[in-house]
Amino acid sequence: KQTQLTAGSSSDGTEDSDFSADVEHAETAEIVHRRSSTRLTRASLRLSQSSQDVKQGADRDETPPRTPTGNAPSSESDIEVSSPSNDLEDERLAKELSLKEAAAHDLSHRPKRRRFHESYNFNMKCPTPGCNSLGHLTGRHERHFSISGCPLYHNLSADECKVHASTRDKQAEERTLSHRQDENRHSTRNQAPTDRQLRYKEKVTELRRKRNTGLNKEQKEKYMEHRESHGTSREPLLENITSDYDLELFRKAQARASEDLEKLRLAGQVSEGSNMIKTIVFGRYELDTWYHSPYPEEYARLGRLYMCEFCLKYMKSQTILRRHMAKCVWKHPPGDEIYRKGNISVFEVDGKKNKIYCQNLCLLAKLFLDHKTLYYDVEPFLFYVMTEADNTGCHLVGYFSKEKNSFLNYNVSCILTMPQYMRQGYGKMLIDFSYLLSKVEEKVGSPERPLSDLGLISYRSYWKEVLLRYLNNFQGKEISIKEISQETAVNPVDIVSTLQSLQMLKYWKGKHLVLKRQDLIDDWKAKETKRGNSKTIDPTALKWTPPKGT
């Protein structure tokens, strides 16, 4: 008695290279059934993965073994001719076995095992005290590393987050189904709401009407105890503060924002293990940062911040920024506009009157300054913010700050030109404006040390131009450092250091001589002619009186 076997073709359409082994073991398949102790070879083991199909084929009929192409062997002495029904059955078995053989090598149908080392850094921990970093606010991830995804911070457990996620999924399916039912409606501009929408509106109104207007004594004690025990390390208890419907909407928004942040982190746009903000979105620019700035930890962990270029408020996502810009009424810095010429304006902002704006400005400046130490104590300072105006508003170009009462006559405490406006002459305009204020105050000014690398280069270039302009217009024979200082408001120490760097100060026969190097003056004239007067400060455009007490 013979066993009917089929040898399927390989997945790529070529003939099976183990055909001879298949035929040999097909002839001995009956012995395999009779003697269980006989060892299956590699080919017969592959074909016997579906033992039930093979046994059924053996019991139905004695038909010849078939080649990989479906043809019978040339010898007819030991075989019988198979019927058409058997041919169809053979083709079915061949197809099934070929699919099983391909599936044995193709694991794409199996669920992929999560590889935590690719998406998670196990050296990271959630900053919430007492949290083990397990679970996620969205209920879709096993771990979290930020407050925005921490269930414990939101007074939830990991299991509760998963239950809420399944509930949100069901609601999304119901909403999608209801939208499909409304697709047949005509899309007119003034369309009346459907019955379903009216019922939903009534339901929401009823839910909001049922909420408690106040907290009872036990609830207040519970809230106070929670605040005293956890402080700012946990989210405040939100139950009974608003209606259940509005609280659920808030929870959904939290979960959606946390999911967006998780996607950014997995895409590599959010830094892990570092509080260094790598990029900021500022207006129509995306700027790479240079140094660390002490933003709150929950923002610093993101790696990217989104800022309003008018009020300087920093946000976590593009969606939050878009919503903020839709309702932000600021189009220029707060304070008084003391200078305007063309599209260039300068605003004087008092750190005491506009504390939040000045703090945000200092945090922004620290991203591009190494030696800056002032962040939050802004009340003793005045900030002079330069902007460039267009039809959308006054865009931040740069700023400098100065103490209201400086005992060392510093006219600049910190100065910054935004990276997108560097190498365009705005830095020298800010420096020139600071000395213009010193002239109005009838004082001699100097920047506070230490200067940054770019600041030192800018100041040396400015002092050089001031001295060359003064020497070009000077017609006398004797010159005094004190006179230069009084006319330009530049500190004598800065004048001497600049003259020495230009090799224009010599000591001869017991006297210091200032050499008028005509070659340097000619070069300066050529550059001034080529540059033009577009990036210069006009003293007549200043409308300012020194603040009282300075």
C-alpha cells in the first residue's frame, strides 16, 4: 500500500532542491506509519507538519507520489492512474503545504516582540517622587519618563489609565459611526442640527447643570491634605471643581497631548537624559540653541520649545502655540516706545512692572549666552528691546538691559542679538543706542564684564569705528583721552585698550602720543560708504528722558 504525497514548489517559484530526498521518503511513508520508531528525515518532517492531512491522504487511495511539477514518475508498474478529483485534491494539498513551508520562514504574520532597548532608556526615571516610571497616561505605553505621561502625577494608576484608554477608543468608534450616518446629509452652509446632535446638546447641558456649585467640608479637608502632603509634585485634585463632562474633556486633552509628546520622543525630536533644549520655534524661525537655560524641568526635558515671539510665553507643542497665537493680543513688547525710525523701534520695559515678560526674555537670552546669570531677579533692571515691524507686528531683534542704579556706571548689563538677525548690523545699533542713552544722561558708560566672545568682538569693532570717526573729524593738533570720552560717552579704559590694539598709542620722550593712522581711516571711510546709513541710530528719533533716581 502506497501513500499519496505532494511536494510543493518553493516560495520563489523554483523547483525544490530536495526533490530526490522527498521521493525517497515518500516511498517509505507507509513504513513510517507502521514503525513509529523510524526516524523522519528533514524533508519528510517538513511535509508531515500537517499529520492529519497526510494520514487522510494515506487512507483515501493508493496514488503515486508526485514530482514538484505535479507529474507522475515515468515508471508505471507500481502506480495507478489518479482520478480528476484526486488531481484537484493534490493541487489543494500542494498549495497548502507550500504556504505552510513559506510561513515557516516568514515571520511577518507573527506579532512583533517589543524591543524596549530601541524605544526606552532604562537609565531614565520619571521626575515625580515615588514613581517607578511604569505605565503611561495614555494607557498605550509600558513606561514614561516625563511628568506629562506620569499616571502618579495625575493621581491615577497604570490600570486606570488603560481602562480610560479603552473607554476613549469606544467613544471614538461610536463617534465615527455617527459621522458616517450623517454623510448623506447635504453640506449646506446654514444647516440645521440633527436630532442626534440636539439630544447630545441637551445631555451636555444637563450634565453641567448637575455639578455641585461648591465643596463640602470633607472635600476641602481632603484637598488641603493632598496639597500639603504632595505640594507641586502632584496634580491638584480636580473632582467636583467642574462638571464631570468638562473634567472628562480635560482628561482627554491631557491624554492626547501626552500621546503627541510620546510620538515626538520616539521620533528622536525629544531629548532623553538631558535638560538641554536643542531647538526653539520662534515665529517663522526654528533656532538651534547654544547653551543651557534653566527652564522648568517639564519643559527642558522636551528638547524643543515653542515660543510666542510677542509675549515670549513658552509652550510644549505646536498645537498649544497655534491656539495661543489665535488669542494673543500682544503685537509688540510691553512698556514705552522711546525710539522709532523706519521699521526699527526700541521699547523701554521696566522689570518691576512687566516681571513675567522680562523673566521670559532672560530665559530666552540664556539659550545663546554663556556667562549670563540673571534669570528671575529682574526688578532692579530696565530692558531696552529692539524690534523690526511689519504688517504682522513688531518682531524681536535683540535687547540689552541695564541697572536702574549702577554704582560703576555700567550702561549695559546684558546684550543679545537674536541669531536670525546676526551679522546684519543690529548688534552695533544696540551698542550705539546704549551709548546714546549715556550721552543723554551725561554719563560715561561701559559694558558690564565679563563679555561673551561675540559681545567682545562687537564692542571692539564699535569702539574702533567711534575712534576712527572722531579722529577723522578732529582738526586740532593736541588730543585728550578725556575729551574723547566726554564726547563719545566711552570709558577712558576702553578707549586706551582700543588705541593700543590699533597700534595708535605710543610712548615717546615721557609723553603718550596718539598716532593718526590715515590708512585705517581710509579703510573705515570705504566701508562706511559701501555700508550706507541703513543700520545707524538717529539721535533725533529718540524720545526719552532719564528715569528718576538714576
